[in-house]
Amino acid sequence: MSELSEYFYIAAVEQLERLIQDEELGGNFAYAKELRADLDQLRAWLDSGRKGDCPVDLAKYDIATPQQEAQGATVVPASVDTTPFDAEPSAGRASESPIDLALDQDTAEQRHTQRLLDQMEAHVNAGELLSARGIAELARSELEDSDNADVVGRYEALNTRLSNITRLRLYELRNDAQEAYRREEVEAAITLLEEAVQLAPEDAGLRGELLDLRPSLRELSEVRTRQLRRQLLEELNVAELRLGVEDARAYAAAGQLPDELSQLLPDAEMRLNDLRQAHGELTTLMRYGDLEGRKQARDRLERRAAEGEKTIYDPATNADQPIALMLDQANRLYMEESFELAGYEIAQIKANLETPELADQRLRHALEKPFIEDHRRQLQELDTEIRRSLEKKQRATDHLANADAAPNSLACLRHLLLAHAAFPAYPDLAEKLRQAQRSAAAQISQLVETELAAARIALDDDAYEPARTSLQTAGTALASWPEETLAESLQPKQRAVEALAAAVEERARLRRTFDQEVALIRQRLQDADLRAAGLSDLERLRSNAHYRETFSAELERVNSEFDRYRGVSEKLGEARMARSERNWVRVHKLVSELQGSGEAGQMRQEIDELVAEATLELGIGHVRHLVSQDDYEGAQEQASMLQRDFPQKQEEIQARLTQELQQIAAAEEKTAASRFLFQEAQQLAGQRVLDARISALRRFRYLALDATEPGQSDWPAVAPTFFTVRARLAVRELTDRLADENLGPILKAFQNRQAADHTQSVESLHALADHARQLHEGRVVASA
């Protein structure tokens, strides 16, 4: 394939996209679906690096085939990211005239001059002084009539820097040559001086030093004289002419050059200088010229080759190069510049299709340039696209009308996207699209968040299938987004769905592995011969960090289940370990079993001490838990029992439960003042009248410290009491009872009301409606 084949397929993708839009607009959705399948195949093939043949028969869509492209039908890219223009015009540009817009654009010539200066600076920075000087000469000729002070100033600064670096380099070369000569490295010294002469050919002193070192200063033979005469008369082969001039200079400096050759030398020197200067200008123009310059360089090289020239002096390599090689390079550079500039012009025209006059003006100006024929044809093809611009705007207008009539935010967004695809520069379209995107994204986001919450709850319960179902629903909602790229606000939701799906699968996999290992351990422990291996496997299972983090409770249960296979010393060791981890439930279970088994033996004292310690720690923890749940009465009973069971530890218990005992005392002090309210609530709850029971419910809520229940002026101040927990239990029981007794009749009455032959009286309906109101106001149900 040619070097432009990539852009052939980019153009094919764009053409397929246009065909799909046309078919969808015409209502041919089935055919549009076939087109989209081929488009997806083509994109996948391009993403894979175009491995194998193209999987789509593009010829059936009247798209040029790869064979035609190989014969020369190259395609300039439809979009090149070298444009200084916005992809979509700002609102302010719509009011400007095409001429004003044209004046604001950088011309191709200005762009090329800036690029020349960039390349000149790059060569100066790299120390490639001959190349930099050639580019400087080319830039100087382009800036002769320039009134751009910034560009001219930059050129002068770079030229001054080039001169300074050249002088420094000449100084270094001369010193290095002298050092090499002192080390008797004559060839190295000659090489350094030859480079210096290339930088300063007018420096006679340098040439003299070089002539002093050249080994060719030997007696001039007759054969060499004839050869030298031929070289000095050479007019086409610059390499032969250069060798002749250099050797003639050397013989002349040594006084050995015959008069005949001395007369030929000045003309040969002038001819060599003219050829080198012409070649330098030519190769510089070939590499760094604009499109016209590169074409001119290519044509001149063709003429020189036709006239018989064999070599071209190339300052970039400081060597004579075969003209065929330079001509091949000139052709390639001319094609590259034509390709790049055509792509740039096409991108500029397409970026301004919302202003057809400006696009047409730019197209006519571009067609005046000497593009290669394929690129010129591609530019000419834009004329049709310019005429289609107004048609696209009308399509966008029709889609906007459909969007205004859409039944929901997603349908509205789809029509707006079609309008944007038809004519992106439509006034105010971008803002309408953003608003529709926000609305549609909010709708999808709410659904996804609900499903994510359900999936998390299912995962916590190890219910993997329900979790997968919820995640699949969330994924379907996200997939309904009508754009190729998901909305930014939905991307975190998508990542959350993907992450949770991965967590579900990892948790399910971990569960299977855990269950398999537990089953194997259980099997081994049941076999006396394999019991030791089973216990070892159990220890390994317990040490697994993933299992401890994910299945800690179940791991503890399994460990306890297998305690019956452990001996006394092993159980005691487990108890010691649990004590170090402050797992007092585990300690108490193990040592209590040992204490009651009669197998304690010499370890009886340690076991008894562990039982007492675990009992005390569990009791203290239980008191704290009861206080945290506002069960002050239960906490008081538990604290009293601890002090009674451990009289020798009373001071320690009181010290460790200081804060809890203070809270218990404060709650007990407030209990008496709340007793009448609790008893009144119990009495009201026992009545059959709904209003009385709702009043009881409010009193129970107030005593239960429900912040949403304001209370009444004659009620005691809100405070924790011994009635707090009992009131909370009463709220739950009374709420459930009221809902069970009243919601059924209300729902049945509503259903009967929908039937055409309902027989309920107006009075009964009014009574049920009043019950529904009371249940709602009493917050028995959210609405009734």
C-alpha cells in the first residue's frame, strides 16, 4: 500500500458515516443497521493495525477500492490537526464577514516562513552549521519584502547567533587540528581543516594550512597532469571538479603546478563555487522550500539529470551525492509537502463550511498552488461538499423541530445529536445539546444508582445471582446512552458498575475456593490418620489474608466447629491466641469447654483464670453495648451482676465503667419524671379508637428519643431514661399492628372504588379516608 493508504480508509469511514446518516434520516433503519455493522468491522480492522485484508467490500458502497488507491488514487485526510481554527466556530464569528475571517487566517506563506525559522533554529541548536546557513539564505530571500517585524527580528537574531557559533567552531577546528598535528595525527588534522574550509572557503590562511598538510604534494607526473587537466575542465561532475581544484591549489602552493593548469584553475574555482552554491540552494529549496519551491527544486534536478550531471553537492551531508538519489528524495519531499498542505487546506475549508463563501474563497486560492494531481482532485471534490452545507443546515432545522416535540429527555437528545451530526455550527445547538445531555444523564444515573445499591446489598448477603441481575440492569441503562462516548457524569457510574461486577465475580470465586478448602479440611479431620494434616490446613486457611478480610465471621465459625478435633493443649493454645487478639467470646468458649470436660489436669489453674478473665471482659463489653443502645436498665443489672460475681475486681470494674455508670445514674434519675408519660402511652395503646392509639404512638416516639417528635409542653424534658429502649420496642410493635389492622381495608376500598359496580357507601369511604389521613399524619406509613 502507498503511504496515503491510512487516509484512504479514514475517508472510507467518513463516507460510511454519511451514508448511515442519510439512511436514518430517510427512515431506512434496517439498511442503516447493515451499514453500521460494516462500519464497526472496518473500525475494528483499523484499530488492529490493518492485519490481513479489509473485511468490508467497500466497492458496493461506491467507495474507491484499495486497488484504485494503489494505482494513484490517494486520499488526503479529511481532518488534519494542524489548523489554528476552532473545530466549531464561536458565537462571535457568525456575525463576521467572510473577508474579515480570511484576513484573520495565517497564510500558507507565513506558515512556511515560520517553519523555515524553526528548522533553522533546530539546525543551529544541533550544530549543523552548513544546513543552517543554507536555510538562512532561503529565509532571507523570503523575508526581503516582509513587514512582519517579529519574524524579521527572529531571523536576524538567529543569523547573528549562527555567525557567532560559526566563528567559535572555526576557532575550535583550527586548535583541534594543531593539537592533532602535534600528536603526529596528520590525517585527523587534515579532516578538521577540511571541515573548517567548508565553513570559511574565503579564508586564505585556512587553505594555506591545509595545503601544508596534504600528502598529495608530491612530484607531478605526466599521468597526473592529464588527469588534473580533465578534472579542472569538468563541468557536470562536481565531485571530480572539487578534487581537481583542491589538488591544483595544493600543487600551486608548492610551486609545482604547470602554467597551463594555472590558467585553468581560476575558471575551475569559479565554476566549482557556482556549482556548489547552486547545488546548496537547490538542496535547501528541496528540503525546506514551500510547495512551489519544492516543485521547482524537483524540476531543476530532473533537468540537470537529463543534461548529464552525475552528482550534486549536498551541504546537509557535506558530501557529493548521486543525482538519482537526490531526485528520488526531491520527489518524496515534494509529495510530502503536497500531501501535508492539501490536508491542511482541506481541514481549513471543512472547518469553515458553516460559512460557504469563505470556504469557496479558500478553495480557489488553494487550487492556484502546484499540488500533485491526486491532491488537486481531492481539493476540487470539496466544491460539492460546500454546496451541501446549506442542505445539511436544513436537515438540522428539521431535527431540532423533532427534538422540541420529543416525549422524553433521551428521545430529545437523539434528535439533537442528529442535528449536530448534520450541521454542528447551528446557532445555540451546542447549549441545547448540553442541557439535553444533563437531563438524560440524570435520568440514567438515578436508575444506575438504585441498581448499584441493590447489587451491594446482594453481595453483602453472598447472593451473587441477584447482584449480577442488578448490575446487568445498570449496564443496560448505561448502554442506552445514544452517543459513542458515555457522558462524563455517567463514567464514574460505569466504572462503579464494572468494579462491582468484578468484585462480585472475585467474591464468588473466593467463596467457591473457600468452600472447597473447608470441605477438604472437614473430610481430613474426620479421618484420624489425616487429622494432623487437616489441622495444619485449617491453620493455613486462617492465615489467609483474603479469607480473614472477606469471610471473617464464617472463618471464626469454621474454626470453632473444628475445635472438637483439638486436644487440651491445642485448645488452650487457641485460647491464648484468642486472648492476645482480645477475642473474648472465643476465649470463653474454649476454656469453658475445657473447664467442664474434666481433662484440664495440671492446666486447671490457668484455665480457671482464663474463664474468669473472659467472663469479666465479656461482661464489661456487654455493659458498654447496652449503654450504647440506650438500654440503661439492662446495663445497670449487668454492672451490678459483675460487681457481685467479681467482688475482688469491684474497683477495676468501676474504674473501667466510670463513664457508663455515670450515664446509667443520669438515666435512672430522669426515669421517675417520665414514668407517668410511659404509663399514659400504654393506656392509650390499649384502646380501640385509632386517634388514641396514634396519640400513644407519639408518646412512645418522644420517650424513644425520636428527634422528629416535638412533644407537648406538659411532657418532661427529652432525656435518656430506663423507658427509652422499652418505648422503642413499643413503637415498632404498635406501628406494625396499626398497619396490619388498617391498610388492608383501605386498599380493598380503593380497589372496589375502581370497579364500576362498587357498593360501598359514601359514609364508609369517608371513614376509611379519615383513617388513611390519620395513619399518614401519625407516620404509620409514608402515604395512605
